[in-house]
Amino acid sequence: GTLCAPIIQHNLEKFQAVTLTLPVDVCCQVTADTTVLTLGQYMTTAICNQLRAMQDCFVQYVEGDVPPKVQVFHFQPWKSTAIVSVIYPEGKSEEKLESRRRELHSLFCLPLSRPVFRRGNVSLFPEDINQNGYLINPHQYINTQPMKDGQQYLVQGLYSYHHYMQDRFDDNMWGCAYRSLQTLVSWFRFQGYTDKPIPTHREIQQALVDVGDKEPKFVGSRQWIGSMEVSYCLDHLIGVTSRIAFVSEGSELATKGRELAQHFQIQGTPVMIGGGVLAHTILGVDFNEVTGDVKFLILDPHYTGAEDLKVILEKGWCGWKGMDFWDKKAHYNMCLPQRPKVI
């Protein structure tokens, strides 16, 4: 036949090249008997899927000719065992990503009343928890048996334990309500409702001055605050409203079992309680519907030691308490934060 020589066509044109470093970070859920060969196939598929997702993110959020830097986030929707990986452009506010989150909520048939795919909702792996600096959800390690014929209603999601003497700040004997407030704010951070930092004692005091509750001289003082002040700060600092419940005597807290059970079932937020000169955080209740008996899961901000989970649990700084824990003659106010309806 006819001999043919190869032909090379060379066009001289100007073009723009972009060099990107892609933060590939995949998560594969496998069973214990998965073989190495199968695991490799899973990883390859996951990496390819993530690269396609990054490409989609480039197309959606490109500005001019420069694609955005991207970040990988792993989420575990509440009451789900599945890990969902999502690609977000770096530097975009949560407000600008709302349309993307709505798509994800629709895709996974999730309600539009609470955050699931905000950056603050990111799943914490063991190494992340160890680097946090604060103990995360110490109540999950309690081995106490539930009350006979009772049902436990617990805080939903993650929080960090804040107590006396943390952050190299001496608030012993006066800062318990401040620490309880910090624990409440940490819950809203972990659940993605806010990305604002945990407020310091001074920032809490300044917030109370800003809303008109305290005089300017209050800033820098060692004065106590109570449940009402905690609710003012939650509203002013992170836009969270609260419901206030009270009893005239500590002995009447036994009548609040059903109300608290409903709160943890619907809202799921930790509760700050103040009475006399003490403040605590309630993380749950063990409630008997028939007898009305109730126990309280208490996180105590009066602890002054190191972040030693064993000591904290053994000494009862985080643990279940009966009615004898409360001062029977003291007046108590409870601040019950309400979830904002956002995604």
C-alpha cells in the first residue's frame, strides 16, 4: 500500500496555565473483613469522585480566570452512621454557601431547620479531639447505670468542658456562670450555628455593658453573673434566644423533670442553672414518667484541675446527681437556649 509519513501540526498560541495543589482527603467506610485489594479499589473510586467534585466546585465558584482554592470537609449527619464529604471554596462565608447547603439537605432528605453541612458541623476524628485543648463530651464516658424505669434525655451533639482556672485565668470562686456560658457557646460552635470564638470573661462583661445590663465599671471586675445575664450574652454575642425557667426553692426542681426532658428531646442544648452563689450546666435528665423521679446529668464548672478525664469522672465533676445535690432553700433560675431555625 501507499507509505504514509506522520504529520505533526504545531500551532503557536498564547494560553494561560494554572498550577493547583489539590487537598485530596477522602474517607472510606469499610468492614473489618475488607481485603487490601478491595480497599485499594474503594480508595481509587473515592479519590476520583472527589476530584470530580473539586472540578464542579471550580466551575461554580470561579472568579475571572482564577479557580478558587478548595477545602474538604467530612460530615456525619445527626443519627447517621454515614460520612459525607463536601467540597467548599476557601474564604466564602456561610451565607454565600447557603444555596449549596440547601442542595445537600434536599439530596439527603434532611430538614431545613438545623445546620448539618456548615463548617462548624465537621466530624471530629480522634486526633482532632486530642488537639482541641478542652475535653469534648466527657459525659459519654460515664458508666453509671440508668435509673430504674427511667428514660434518659441528653444533650444532642458536641460541646467542650469549660471550668475554673482554664486559659491561664484565675476565676476561682466567682467565674462559674462565665464558664457555663462558655460551654453553651461551644455547643453552638460545634453544631455550626456560629463561628464566633468562645468569649472571654472580659468579653462577656463588655457584652453586658453593651446591652445596658451593667455599668462600665463592671468590665474587669470579679462579680458574679446569673442565668439572665447568660441569656443576654447568648443573644448579643451569637444571636441565640433563651427561655428562662425558675423555681423558688431547690426542692421544687423535682417538678421540672418533664420540662427538662422535653427540652433535651426537642432543643437538645445544654442548660445553665444558677442558684445561690453557684452555677452549673445540666447536660440531661433521667426521668421516670410514672413516679416523677428525676436525676440530673451535671457538668460542674467549679473544677480547678487539669483536663484529666479519669479524675473528672471519678470525682463527680461530670456525673449524675439526685435531688440532694441542690440547695433545698435556694432560688434557682435556668437558662434554656433555643435552636435558631437555620441551615
